[in-house]
Amino acid sequence: MAATLFLRNADPLRPPEAPGLGRGLLFAVIAHAALLAALSAGVQWRTKAPPAFEAELWSAVPQAAAPKEVIPPEPEPEPEVAKPQPKPAPPPPQEDLQAERDAEIAIAKAREQKIKREQEAKRLAEEAERKKQLAAKEKLEREKEEKLKQAKLEKEKLDKQKQAKESKETEARREAKLEAQRQENLKRIQGMAGASGGANATGTALKSSGPSASYAGRIMARIRPNIIYNGAPSGNPVAEVEVRVAPDGAIISRKLLKPSGDADWDKAVLRAIDKTETLPRDTDGRVPPLMVFSFDPREQTL
């Protein structure tokens, strides 16, 4: 022991022993011994039997004691009779087992077929519903397209009617204008039918007492400077032109009544009238509305 302690103390790398280890071990042994003594004392006082006391009671008058009760012996139990065990049911024949299995298989197949039929019916119902919705949607689209097409046709019809109406109105106005001009020409022709003037007269009255004698010369003097013609006339190329004039003297229109045979001369005369634009008034301040002039490239005469 001393050698061991010495070796322990001699080892400088070994940790030192904890102080008070022996004293603690001694206290633990004493505590366990006290606990064992206490347990032994507790067990011993319960093992002693308690003291018993007997007493006799005496009555004043003597009485006879009752006979002692005789307890009959218990009857012996009857031997149990073994009950017959029921015989086990004979196993079903092989044919019944096969039939039962076949029935179960048939029931399972019928159940599976029922499930398949229900699923197929459900699928067909969903497909029918989907087709119904698609047909309704297509119907709505067709109705919408039909309405748009009908509206377009109606619009085109109205546009055509409007254009036709405008064309008719335009044609009616043109016809009215032509009719008015025709009536005016007819009146003029009817008035000229009874005129007494010469072949080259420029007046519009039935008699030559309307315009003054110098009025025709004044008009020719206004138009003549505007004629530009460089050709050489041959024969008697006289061009007769009808001129319509407004009350203020403005030239409204001109028309070649009789060509001279020389196209250049006719064009030069018409250009000169257009360039003149306005004719002078007569001495009384009026301008005949319709006049006919003869233009001769060699010598213009009225």
C-alpha cells in the first residue's frame, strides 16, 4: 500500500488524489449500517404475536348449556358427466367449392362490368354535354356572324339606295336644266321664226328695231383684237357663232353654229370669245341675251 502510494506520488504526470476521499467512504459505510439496523428493528416488532387474554362469565341463576351444533358433512360432489361434443360439419364437396368460387368470380366480374358501364355512361354524358355546349357556342357565333352580315347587307342596300337617290336627283336636276334650256331655245326659235331681220342680224327681237345700228360693230371691235390666226384663208370661210350673254354683259356660253371649213379659224374665233369674257352694253344700257355673229378671216361682217 505504501509502495503504491509512493508510486502514485512519484508519478509527476498523474493528477493528485482528491482530498478527503477516505473520510467520505467511511461516512457512507456508517450510513448504510444504520439503515440496515433500522430496517431490522422494524421487521422484528411485527413478528411478535400479541398477548391473548381469557375470561369466564358467571350468571346468578344456573342455566343449562345449549346442545352443541352438529354440522352435517358436506355432500360429495357428483361426478361430472362428459357432454357429447358436436360432430364437425363435413367439408363441402369439391363441386360446391368450385361453384362458390365461380359465383364469387362472376359477382366480381359483374361488379367490375357495372363499374365500367357507369364510368362509360358518365364519360358519354360528359362528352354529350361538351358537344352540346360546343354546338350552342357555334350556334351563337353563327347567329352573330349572320347578324353582322345582315347588318352589312342592310348598310350596303341603304348606301345603294342613297346613291341611287342622289343619282336620280342629279339626273333630275340635269334633265330640268336641259329642259329649261330646251324650252328657252324653243322660245328663241319660235321668236326667230317671225323675225324680220336680215341673215346676218345679231338681235333677238322680231324686228331689227331693238339694238342700235352701231352695237354690232362695237361687239366685233371688242372680240376682233383677241383673234389670233396665222393661216391663209381660201374660199369664203365664214364661221357663225351663237353667244349667250348675261344681263350684265358677261358671256355665259358660245356655240359654233356653222363651221367655216377651216378648223384653225373656228378655234381661233372661239378662243377670242372666251378671252373677251364680257360684251359692252347697248346705248339703252341693255345687253341682248342671245346673239349670233359671223366671222370672216378676210373681212368680218356682221
